[in-house]
Amino acid sequence: MAMEVRVIASVIIAAAGVAALLVLWRFFTLRSQGTPVIMRRLPAEGVHGWRHGMLRYRGMVLYYYKVRSLLPSPNMVFSRSDTQVVSRRRITAGEASFMEPYLSILELDIAGQHYEVALDAHSEMALTAWIEAAPSRQRVRTNLRAARSYFRESQGHQ
């Protein structure tokens, strides 16, 4: 019986150690390479639903990592071409109890789902510029075979 207790205790300690390492890895990795934000999914009532996290930009993709998560991968992944700024607002009195007064809030439409993101002025500018730099959704991919065929036909008729 004593041996079983030791084994169980060892497993619990090992699991806690792995969890602690994941937390530390995530904290130090994201802190040095991300943009701190507070984000929530809409619809939301009052001050409910806000989660601290980090944004990381990688080309056409935006990664969102929740601060209180053990996952080594992002909690959400957003495509730049699916992201639009809907509106901007100041924080409310209720939100001021847990947010810094200099933050502003952007409402984003990401593939039909709305989110609010609280950011400082520099981070807001960076996010807005990243979104606006996206290629047009109406951009049509050229079919090279069809273009060659069209060109050959038009050359043959002259």
C-alpha cells in the first residue's frame, strides 16, 4: 500500500512539474514575442468574458494565446483576409476597474464572429495596419492555362 501511495505521489508531482514548465515556457515565449491584449467574444454582457492574452502576427495569420492556458499552441487563429475593424470605442467605467485607462477597444468582425480587443495606441495602430494591408478578398486568382489559351487564340485571329 505504501508503495502505491509513493507511485501516485510521484505521478502527481511529475504532472505538476510538467504543467509548471508549460506555464513558464508559454509565459516567457509569448511575453517577448507578442502584443499584450484583453479580448472577448461578442455578444457579451457588461464586463463579462474578457480574457488577457497575447497576439502574434505571422504573415496572413494572427495567433491569439490566452495567458491562463497550458496549450503550447494558440487558442485561436485568425486569417487576415477574414478580419475587419467594425468600430472603436473607449473603455467603460466598469471596464476601467480591470483595464488601464489608456486602452481603447476595437470591435473586429473575424469570419462573421465579432470580438472586442482592448489595446494601447501603438498596438491598435499595428493591428489596424496589419488588417488594412490584406489583399482584397475580390482578387481573382489567374488561371494560367486559360490565359495562355486565350492569348494563343487572339494571336491566331490577327
